[in-house]
Amino acid sequence: MAEGESSGGVGAVAIIAILVILLLAVFVVFKSGLLGGRSVPSKVDVNIQTPGSGK
């Protein structure tokens, strides 16, 4: 009886570990934008002015 219970516990831990890994992978893919997670492309404004150019 103890063997069946321990193997079930190991199976549950394995399933939880796989789910956590999958969630992390989905999060990384979503943040990297590979699946089109952002509808608006990110743009960086590099319009830099020198202190004397505003005159």
C-alpha cells in the first residue's frame, strides 16, 4: 500500500513541476513578443536635444 501512495505523490509532484515549467516558458515567450503579445509595436523615442539647442 505504501508503494502506491508514494508513486502517486511523485506523479503529482512531476505534474506540478511540468506545469510550472510550462507557465514560465509561456511567460517568457509572451514577454519576448514571439506570439504577437503586443498589438502596438514598442518604439523608443531617441530624440535628444543638447542644452543649447532650445534657443
